[in-house]
Amino acid sequence: MEEQKKNPAQGLSESEQVQVRRQKLADLQAAGRDPFTLTKFPQDAYSADLKEEFKDLPNETDSGKKVALAGRLMSKRVMGKASFAHLRDDKGDIQLYVRRDELGDDAYAAFKKLDVGDIIGVKGEVFRTKTGELSARAEETTLLPPVYRWRPSLLKMMALELNSMSTVITFSRESALTMRQAIAGLTTEMRW
């Protein structure tokens, strides 16, 4: 008899997520890159301070300032040789622009394996994109101690963001139903 496959929209159960993340940790440790050995990251900037400092920086312009940021990876969009991500630090969010050519093949492959919710450190130059978003062009990324389970408040916030996105973005009827089911599943599983 053929095994039943899980619906990708339903995602993994919490215990499956923990198993996957523990396996990723074991792989990192086997490769000699144990993130738990890192006790400090030299953070020297915060997103809100950078936004204030470079509020007048024109679009498509480099600031010339190198920074070290640290925080939680809130989203990640991998698009081949380049990726965009959002990092949330103590004072707000900032977009990250990560290119394989800047990081190198191994470091970019490691970045692509990061999970949303992981705590990371990023060193790079501040610039403004052509769409006007202040960003950091990553020259180095570091996985700080990984997260096995998301905080309930983080899940709730993401569910609320997904819910608000469904009113802004036009979805096909099928996609909207799938998203609503996923949000409903998140909220009932969390029982806050």
C-alpha cells in the first residue's frame, strides 16, 4: 500500500520540526561549526539607529558604513545566487541582502540552510535599495545558538501578519483557503 504523503500546506508537526533542527545541529557539529561554542558576537549597530542615521540616503546608494548586526531571522527569500531576509534586533527590523558572490559558496549554502526564527549575526555594508528600503549587504553571516521551538508570541505575531497579508495581497480562491486553514491550524495548536 502506498504511504500517505503530508500536505505541504499543513507543514511539520512540532516534534518533526525539533527533529529536523536537531539533525541540522548534529550536521553543523560534525562539520566542526558548533554554534553553541559562540558566546559573543560583536554587534555594533541596531536597525532603528541605522534607519535614523541614513534616512536621507538616496535610493541605490551605498553608505560606506560597515556594521555588525545580530537578531532573529524573521523571513528569508532565496532566489538562486541572491537572497533577501529580514532581521529583527532589539530596536526593529532591517532587510538583509545576501549574495553568493559576496559570501562564497560554502557560507551561502550555510545561509540557505538557516531556519526562520534562528538567531544570527551579520556583518556588512549599509545601503539603500532601488525600492528605497534600507538594507545591509551581508559579507559574513554567523549562526548563533539555534532555536528548536519558536516562542508562542513569535508564532502568534506571524499568524497575525499572515492574516493581514491575506487582505492586502490578492490570492486565488484556493490559495486563500489554504492560507486561512494554515493560520487556523497555527492558532488552534498554540492555544494562547
